[in-house]
Amino acid sequence: MRRAVEATPGAIGGAFADSEGEMVDGFATYDKHEWACLTAQYGIVLNQLHSAFGTWHFGGPEYFIAQHTDLDVVVHSVAQGYYALLAVKDDRGSAPLAIALSSLRTAASELRKEMA
């Protein structure tokens, strides 16, 4: 996760967590407790999206992006309920979401290989 954070301009943290939101690995330039809470909360959102989209027989989402006033969060499914997350602060009016998604996809792929 550290590589994903360092490869993304404006990134403040990255996390790898299990289906219950428990952080397995993470790297952040942010308060550790708040980072763990943010990671768990976005895991809940991902689980809700999986439930909602699973009813349409398309399968769950590969990733989602939540854009907030001061922070954008990209959450990517990994495997077996695990997920990776990257948070990016706006850089001069917009967060580099394409770079964040690319970094997170690379991290998710590497994590899948480690899990196999």
C-alpha cells in the first residue's frame, strides 16, 4: 500500500482490509485511529454495493469512488471479501483520480497474487 500512496500525488493513505473492515495492512500520513475508522466505514459501503448489485446478476462492483469536499476515496475489491482503499486530497481543485485508480488496481493485483 505504501507504493500506491507514494505513486499517487496528494494521497494521504492506503489500506488493505478484510470483509469486516479490519485493516490487514496500511500506510497513511493521517491519525491511525481515524484512518482505521475511515477504512472500516468504506468497507461497509462496499459490502452494501455488493449486496445491491448482486441482485442484478452483474456481480459486485470492481471499484467505487466517493468524492467529498476535501477528500476523494477510491475503494477496490481484491478477492474473498478483501478490499484496498486509497484516499487522495484535492490538489489545486481536483484529485488525480485516474492515477489513484491505476495505483490501486496495481496494488489490488499484487495483493491477489499474495493471497493465492
